[in-house]
Amino acid sequence: MGTAELACASLTALHQWDGAEVVAVVTQPDRPRGRKLQTQPSFVKNCAVEYGLPVQQPESLRNGAALDALAKLKPDLIVVTAFGQILPAAVLELPPHGCLNVHTSLLPRHRGAAPIQWAILEGDRETGVTIMQMDEGLDTGPIVAMKRTSIDRSDNAQTLHDRLAAMGAKLLVESLPGYLNGELQPRSQPNEGATYARKIKKADGRIDWGEPATALLRRIRAFTPWPGAFTEMPTTELPRLKIWEAELAENDGQNGQVIAADESGIMVACGEQSLRLKIVQREGGQQMAAADFLRGCPLEVGTVLGVTSFTSSQL
């Protein structure tokens, strides 16, 4: 069971593994996606079709017909990765070996929908993948296996996503033999250190220049590529500027004030230090180097961008 791109690596690993047969793939119904909001299949459906695997797309797993369709498959085990629905007890109890979830955090930290983004946003030095035996709680089930990785300063949500997807798929097939024969016994999650990584909203990408530059740099990395970090511009012709890459700088100034705009980028003052914007994208345009952006849309030094709240140290 899976929907998001993250789940494709786990599906591929299971499909290629000699120790099991994938009898069906369950994914969300086709949804509108992209700028034109055209109805498209999920990443996982595309992957399943490529492998010639049967696909089920129930609107809800609490539906009697959907449960009957699952029961007819007589699965020994259900593997879940980024599916997008909470499994009811009837599904959890269906397979003899239960349901295993591939979760991209070191549980119990960052339970919930967006563990990759929140790990970067909160400045975690490491994260990882957890293979968890599912229960009726939200990512609260016993831990089967876990693998760690550091979060590099160059990581954004996409690079970390790709690394964790591959790690999770590998750990899954490595753990399954021991889990299925009883040698690998699930252990209860500790209560200490539990956090919740809520679903990301588009508004989370808004930059508040009153925050320290280090925190804003994490926000840019956490929300690249989606929803993207952005700042409001002081013109109606260019209402928003999306920020793809930036770096720390030491200069100070008024929060949100452009203190330099040249070939090296656009330097903007923050609550502490400043950020030099390196790659940006005007609304409706393409991403480009900040120097190229400035040639078409000059920004005068002193221009103030976006939200500019004040930190307690500045009041």
C-alpha cells in the first residue's frame, strides 16, 4: 500500500525480492495534480502498472467493498509506505503477519505525515527510517528495525527524501526474513522523545525575515521543492519570489531589507545575520541564479521584502 513517490522504492524492492510475491498494489484514486490540475494516477500506480501488478484504488478502506476486495487476496503481510489513509482495525487484523510500515524518521520522533521536512526544519542532526508493526495509533506501533543517517547541511527535503526512500526499501527486504520467521521481534516504542510532524501547508513556506538566518535557511531547505520558501515583493507586478537556494552571510540590517544586490546574489537582513539568495524564481517564471533575476528585475538596496516581525532581542 502506497501513494507518494516515496513508496515506489519499497514497491520496487518487494517486486524484485525472491522471498515474496506482490499479489496486489493498493493506492489512492487518481487525483488532480500539477499546475493544470489534470487527473493523474499516483506515483505508485504508475510503478505498479510498469511491473504488471494488479492495482486497487479504494476511496476509503472503511468501505465494505474495499475490505472484501482485500480479503479475497488473502495476504500474508501488508506493507505500507506513504499511503495517505489511516488503516482501520479490520485491515490491520487481516494478514497473519500484520501490517508493516516504512516510516522516514527515527520513531518516536516525528510521527505523522511530514517527518522529512520537520527533521530539517527543527535542525535535527540525524534522521533515518523505521520499520514499524502498525497498530491503530498514528505511527505508535512496535519497532521492527531502524537505520540512521546524518542530515547534511547541503540536504533539502528532496535529497533527503531520495536517500531515505532507498534506505527504507533496503531495510525492509533485509528485515522481512527475520520478521516472518520470528527471529526479529518487534519492540515497543518509548514514550520519551515523541513528536508530531503535521502535514505541510503552502503557507508554511512564507519567510518571516524577523527570524534568525539559520532558521530561515532550514526553512528553505525543508520546503524545497514543495511547497517552496517564498517572500512577498513590494510590487504588484512581482507579488512573490520563491527561494530555492541561499547561504548565510554576516551582514546586519533592518529585517527584510535588501542590503546588497549584485552578481553574488541578493543579500537580505534577518533577525540575526542575513541570507544571500542564490537561486530564485519569480511567480509564474523559471528558477534562475539571483544575478540573472536581477538583470530583468533590479532590486534597489534598501528595498524591504515580505514579513518582517521583530525578535525579542530587537524590541
